[in-house]
Amino acid sequence: MRPAPARRIRAEAVVGRVIVDDLIPRLEGPRRILADSIARVMDIARRIDVRDGGTKRHSEVVARYAELTARELDLPDDVVHDVRLAGLLHDVGKSAIPERILAKPGPLSDIEWLEMRRHPWIAVELLEDSGMDQIREWIYCHHERPDGTGYPRGLSGDEIPFEARILAVADAYEAMTNDRVYRQSIGKFRACEELRACAGGQFDEVVVEAFLRVVEREDAGEA
């Protein structure tokens, strides 16, 4: 059955009054994403990444690692493509988080942390009526943890969509291996060790194993 094209939505960022038109790419045929739509999504993702005080390519890198991990796990092609799109969009909710919080050089206060934790919910609101309900759910859940200590709902284990667990690992690795305004990169080796140490608690064990194989091949020049 041919999926319905996503509806146009319009989102206005609180900081900088950035207008995002046609944020959600239209879908065509067997879930193929149009090239021009991807370009628009990547543009807004870059803007958010710059505001977040990190690399300008954070969302692109997360998307790439999420895609490679999904392929490593032998997920269907349509799911792989959607996981990549979710990686591009996973931080779009930060477009409504104040600059003073995103770019703060030190630890966030309890109140600031509560504000930051709103970004998955904001993303869901921005992507409402997009025709991409599954992707919205993955983005909403990408800060949940298998041990139940994540947010926003405190889901655990299989309650968390598998694709969201992939996003969580890709997002964490990229964050740990790049400098931020509030801390420096810990390097690839330590980041991999951190993922191993947190597998089964913060991160899904199966996803971590697959992700580490991807990184190992990449370091060997095989990716």
C-alpha cells in the first residue's frame, strides 16, 4: 500500500525565531526519502547542532551510525532508512530549548535539567500530523534506558522501541567522542569502554554489541 505523503508543518523556534518550513520529508513508493527533503532536514539539524554547542554534524553522524547499526542487526531496508531519518531528527526538539541552557559551559541546575528533558516531548509536538508516527515514537523514547532510569516516561526493557535503543547508543557515542562546551571528548577507546560498561543498564546489550562491531570495522577501514 502506498503511504500517504507527510503533511506540511511549520515550526517556530523559541530562540532566534527560526522558521522551519517543510520540516518533514515527503515519502514516496517503498518509503524512499526525497533528496531535496533530506537536504532541508539536514539544514535544520545542523542549525540545532550549532546551538547545542557541539559539532555542526552531530545529527548527521548519529544518523549514519544508527543506519550502520540497523544494517548490522539485519533490520529491513525500510526500517534502516527510517532509523537514519530519526537520527537526523532526534534533537529537533532542542529548537525550543533556550540558548543559555544549550550552550551553558558548566553543569545544568535541576531546573535547567528539567527544561532540557522536555526536548523529546517538543519533538513529538513538532512532528505531529507528519504521517511518521513510528519515527516520532523512536525520537520520543531515545533517552529511555533498559533499566528504567531514563526519561521522559521511565520505560524499561522491551517497553522501549528497539529503534530508539539504536538511536540512544549512536547519540551517546557521538557525544562522548566530540568536544562540547561543557566537557572535552573522552576519545573513541574510552567511549567504547563506557558503552560496554553500561550495556544492560543504560544501553541495550544487543545494540551495543552490534554498534561496537560497526566501530571496529570503521577503525579498520572497512566501513
